[in-house]
Amino acid sequence: MSLNSSRKQQPDVDECAEELHGCHPEEETCRNTDGAYECDIACEEGFQFSLVLRACVDQDECVDAPCEPGWECRNTVGSYLCHELPRAFCPAGYKPSNGSASGCEG
Ligand SMILES: [Ca+2]
């Protein structure tokens, strides 16, 4: 039995969750991998570590749709903005709605 095959049979240990990692808590973020773990650069808020670039890059918060309905999300470097969308002018008895084709609902 080779070392490689015996390793595969062992369940992966999450060193990050178990606090078994050697990452520097203030400068690095522990990331569990299959059979090991890695220490990524800890990024400032609004940035995320890119495995491809090995650097902190802007996080696109808009993918999580953080703005209220009727507000448009615009990603910025290090943050994001919510812009209120122009509201439809609706006849009396109707209120603006983003879900309907006319932009109004009863
Ligand atoms: Ca951003």
C-alpha cells in the first residue's frame, strides 16, 4: 500500500474549522483544501482573494443583489452603490411595480 492510496482513504480534515492551521490570523485567511489547507492573503472588506491572480481583487457585491427592490446595484472598487431606479408614473389607484410589464400594479 503506497502512501498515496492510504491518504485517499482518510477523510479530509478541515484544519481551518478545527483551528489546526498555521495561518497568521491577522494577515492570512485559512482555506481548507482536499487533504490539506492553504493560507490566503486576508483581504480588506469589499475585496476578495483571487486564486488565479494570487491577490486581493474587488468583490462584486451585486451578484448577491444587496439593494432593495426598485434599486439598481452598481459595483465599485472596494464597495458598491444602490441607485434608485426611475419610477413609472401610474394612474390613480395603481402603484409602481417593477415586476409588471407596465411598471404599475393595482
Ligand atoms: Ca465591489
